[in-house]
Amino acid sequence: MSAAMGSEEKHKMKRVRKTFSLSNMQKSGRAALARSRSIDHQIDEERERRQKEVQLLILGGAGSGKSTFIKQLRLHYGDGFPESDRGQFVSSILQNCCNALNVILDMMKEMDVVFEKEDTKRTSADFRKKYPRISLQVILKKFTEDQEDAANDESATLRSHIEITKRLSTLNILNPDKPDVSLLQAVWSDGGIQCCYAQRKKFSDRLSNGEEYFLENMDRICRKNFIPNIQDIMYIRNPTLGVQEHVFSIDNLTYRVIDVAGQKSLRKKWIHFFEGVTAVIFFASLSGYDEVLEEDTSINNLQDSLQAFHEVSHNHFLEKTDFILFLNKRDLFMEKVRKTSISKCFPTFNGEKEPDTCLQYIRDQFLQNKPGYKQVYIHVSCAIDVQMMKDILSNVVDIIVELNLRKAGNF
């Protein structure tokens, strides 16, 4: 009887263990299901986030139009530069005027042009002491020094490339004081300055298109209550150092636009921003075909852009990233190419000087410098032209939406 009871006890224990094991399996199954659902939810959230956010990387050489492109984005998809904010651009405009006058003063000496008035000679000396010309080499030297200081600052809590570059891109290089408009007017109004300016096409050190624009609008700019208009803002040129990040909301999508310094000596930092990029927008100056780099006069401007485009489009980190190429400064190119052949930049070119033929040849050069499989969308632009850029940006937004949907679908 005891043996029978022992056997019954064993069966009971087996049933208990089986029930306990089944209960554990059920609990384990429910936990696994919950984890699976949680992972699926996270994946859905990440896919939704990616579908609603795009990251654009703006690359290209110095002075190619990247910052003007950002200003056009702000105009058409941002706050539109409200008049209450435009006063902050006055100092930058006057700094551009100072730089232009310094170029003319340098060229007067080189071309043996004399001042009309002896008083202006003394005034110009005072002007140059207060507002000396700051070359790109000086800017880059200061940038490098501040960069090294930031890297060696052990107390700094810089956790991301954005934090670091924000610090590096706010260098106190230019004179922080607003230039004295009466001093600018006194120098600009001299007959010798005007005579030299009239010969600007012969300058060995060229004035930029924006500098010419500001000089020719000097009277308006120097008025007491001057408020810049949109065109004024578009013509401002301040070199981008480090990285500037801009955020725009367009049709329920968040656009993170990263503008990276284009100077040749700073391009090694581009690679740090390749991860997570929806598209690369690359700028090249068409009018640079007969110009040299400001930081290295031995290098042709447009050839440098071609080389940079080749390198970045072949970078393995951007293997699956599409490119939008802006061949910018069309207006200057069309005017210049009728007089100066692009053979200065492309010795093998033996076609006609007809602008459209030359433009097509340059387009082909860029397309030959990309990987065969990579999609490149090309826009020929004039970044300061508000209406043209409005139309182009609408097309670019459509392209970005398509690329983002394709990328999110592959996640």
C-alpha cells in the first residue's frame, strides 16, 4: 500500500512539475511576445522619425554659394528675414564694403593711381589702420589656433561635432565695431578711388560680385536709418568656418541642413558628417574656370571643385547617398565666357565659345567624375536670384522627399 501511495505521489509531482513548466513557458512566451512587440514598436517609431526628418550636407569650395543657398532656404521656407531682424546684417555689409575699399587701395598702389585730394590720402591711411584687410590666410590661421585650443581644453564638455564646430565657427577675427560710415564715404568719394574702380577688370586681385554691388550702393547703405533689403542680404559674403547647422520645417518634414567650411585646408573634416545623410548638395562656381583659390593661387578654382566632387562622390561612406549638384553663378559665367575661353581651365576643350556649349562641356566633366552607378541631379543656378532659386528649391524639395521615402523604406 505504501508502494502504491509512493507511486501516486510521484505522478502528482510530475503533474505539478508539468503544470509549473507549462506556466513558465506561457510566461516566457508572453515576455518574448512583449519584447518582440516593443522592438517592432521601436522600429516603427524610428522609421516614422526617419520619414519625418532629412539631413542635408552642403559641400563645395569657398565662395561657391553654399551660404547664399542657406539664406534662400530661410527666405522661402523659414522666417523670410523679417524687417525687425534685418538690422543685424548692417555691420556685415559695411565690413564687406571695408574689404572692397582695401582691395581698391591695394590696386591703386599697384596701378600707380593717385588720390584726387591730399586729404583723402590721409583719411585712407586712418581707414586702413581702423579696418585692415583680413586675408583668408589670416582667418584660417586663427581658425587653426582656436581649433587647437578647443581640442586641448580638458574642462570643455563638448560631446558632439556640432558642439565643437559651433565653438570654432564663432571666431573673433573681424573688427567687432560697426565701421564708421562717414569714413567709408570719404574714401569712396575720392576721384582717384573712382578712377581706379572704373579699371577693376584689370585688377590682379578681383572684387567679388557682392563687393561691387555694395560699393555701387554705398550712398544708400550709409544712410542713417539704413535697413538691408533681401537682395542686400543675399550679396553678403562671410566665409563659413567650422560647421553651421540650420533647421527648417517643410511640409511636415524636418530638414537639418549642415553647412561645412569649404576651404581646401579644412575639407578633411567633411568625413565626420557623412553618417546619416539623406543627400549631399554640392556647389561649384561656374565662373571660377579662370580664377584661382584665394588660399592657394597655384590651384584653379573650378578644377579644385572637380577634384573635390570626385573625391567625395567616390567616398565609400556615401556609396548609397545621392547627390544634388549646383553649378552656380550662371550669370557671371554667361557674361565672362563670351570673352574668355574655358580652355584656360580645360586645355582639351576645342569647341565654340557659345555659352550653352561651354556649359554642357562643364556638366559633362562633373558627370565623368562621379561613380557610374550614382544618381546626380544637376541644377544650373544663380544663388542670389530670388525667383530662380524659389523655383529650383521647389524642385529640390520634391527630390529630397522622394529620396527620403526610398531611404526610409529600406530601413
